[in-house]
Amino acid sequence: MVSRAATRPGRSPSDAGWLFEAYRVADASTVGAGWQRLVLDAPALATRAAPGQFMLVGSAAFSPRASGPDYLKHPFFFASISPEAGQVSIVFDRSAPFAWEMADWATGTEVECIGPLGKGFPVTAEPAAAPLVLIGSGYGVAALAAALAGLHHDRPVALFSVGAPPVSPDPGLLGVTSRITCHVAGTLEQAWREAAEAMPGAEVWAAGPQDFTQEVAGRALGEGRRCLVTVEAPIACGVGACLGCTSAGDGTWRTCREGPVVPAEWLKGVKRP
């Protein structure tokens, strides 16, 4: 591991300064048809990262460069965070345009990274009275797997994954089934109906593509539920300087700094039933 910059001390994990470092791949394995997980040896990152935050990874096509590496513009949510082991993991869709670079990364491959970036889920906050429903699709399932593993709330929790592989990574292979039963639904409508039956009035955390989280937000707000959602957007700098990711909201906040986990009310274009 080679450190590129220091973090800013005295910050909470969800508001930590970012690291510019090179990490080695400790393991590469599949997490359902079409999805792959990369476990990285990253002890400093693992002590600072929070569920719901993300990282950028260097592009093999352009690294190394004298001025530093170029980065893939996709935000990779942490799928797992293990300070004890000094490791974090991310997952990627092998059908994505950038996957041709990442698919051949094997144990020992060195990867340039920036992270942790953004705001995460309030996994250590005081528990609310309501139970909690986690509902995700695509990359969002990875973010919710990390949130579930790091959750300190002592309240009922249910996880719903919309779309089995290759639509979403396998929640079981992400380790979430060791704590609760994960429900796999074919559609958001089905997941919402099952969640309402199992946990009426629950608080909702949603993660996935923008149209998915917008629909969840609209449903939750229409029923008067507290709801947090992740926002997925192409990330250019990742540190709030370029303002390229303000389009995900109303222009007053950035996905990479004030997000990606935001109150449902922050989304624009939300339609409430």
C-alpha cells in the first residue's frame, strides 16, 4: 500500500477526509451471475469508511501517469468494511463498459484508489421507534449489505433485493444472510407489497439506480415514512470541486459530498402516489 495523501484528523467516519492510496487485491470472486467482488487490503481505509460511502478506482488503461492516475467515473459503494481484517470490498457488474479493465484484476493486482467519499448511512445513530426496511437494486444491494453489517440499531430489520443476478449481486454471497433473511423480489412493486405486509410503517433506506430510488422515495413520502436514499451519478473528481454531480439533486448539493446518502425529500422529480 502506498499513501498518496493524508486524511484530515478529528472527523467522524461518515465525514472523513479521503485517502489517495494504492491497494492490493486480496481476493476476486463472483457474487452471482454477472457480478464480481474485489477484496482490497486497505487498513487505513477500512478504519475510516462508513456504509453508504463510496470510492473511485484507478483506470488500468491510463495508470500510472506522472500527474497521477485517471479514475473510472463510476462510484463504487463499499460492499463490506472490516477494520479488524484491514480490508474493504467493492462489487462490479461484468457487463458494464469499464468491466474489461477490472475483470482481469487478480490477487496481488495493485489498484489506485480515492476514498472514502461522501456521506454514509446513520448506522450508529440513535434508533428510531419504527422498524427498518432496506430495499436495493443493482449496485445498491452492495451498499445495503455494508449498512446491514455495520448497523448498531437494535430494531427489526428486513432486506429486500429487487432483481436476482444478473440484475443485482447475490445478497447471500455478500454475507448478509448470516444476520437476517434476505427477500429477493422480481419487481419493486412486489418488494414494496411484501415489505408493507411484514413491516407496516417502517423507515426505509433505499439504494440503486436513480429511477429506482426516486420511485421508492415517492412511495415512502406518500405514506409519510422517513426515507433515506442513495444517489448514483457519474463522478468526475469525487471531492466536490468540479460540481459535475449537482445534477442529481436540485443544484444546491453534490452527490460526492453532501450525498450519496440523502433524505428522500432532497430528490428532484419525485412522484408521490
